[in-house]
Amino acid sequence: MVSRQLRVAQIIMFAQAVASLGIWVVQLLTISARLDHNQVVAGSVWFVIVINPLIAVLIALAAAFLTRRPWARSLALVMEVVGAVGALISFVTGYPQAVIAVLLAIGVVVLVASSSSRSAQTA
């Protein structure tokens, strides 16, 4: 039986993946506009442009298998921590809205971890 906590975590993770891809599109458009105006784009921005969709795909993959495969829980925890660190860096560097991403990541970690510990207790 699938726990309600994992279902909630799964929904949040799918929303995170979609939002992350949406933000990635905006980032691409911003970079394109800067390049069109002969502005310099920092190397860290290029790194984010490459890594952001990878993180989104891995979060979506973990969400898709969260309720069916044990490895997906580990992947979910790792990707949420990576996402939280990235969002925390964004928050510290002047993007206060990133605190929402940090809180969501913490929420998913709590949901998945508590669900995993319950599964271990019942086994």
C-alpha cells in the first residue's frame, strides 16, 4: 500500500520539475537577449543552464518511480538536497523567492524520509 506521504511528495516533485523547466526556459531567453546585445554571460550561468534541466529530469524520474521502486526514494532525497542547496545559494545571492524552493525541498525530504522509516518499521 502506498502511503499518502509519498503521494504528496510525488505531486510536489512533479510540480518542482515543471517549475524548474519553466524557469530554465526563462533563463535561456534571458541569456539569448544578453547575447543579442553583446553582453557577457558569466560561466556560472552557463553551468546553471546545463545542470538545471538535468536536475528537473532526475526529480521527475524520482517522482515517477517514488511509489514503486526503493531506489527512487534515495534519488529523491539526493535531488531534493541538491535543489535546496541551489535554491539557498539563489536566496543568499539576492533572490528571496528561492526560499519557497528551499521550504518545498525540506518538505519533500521530510515526507520521503518519514515514509521510508515507516516502511522499515513495518517490514
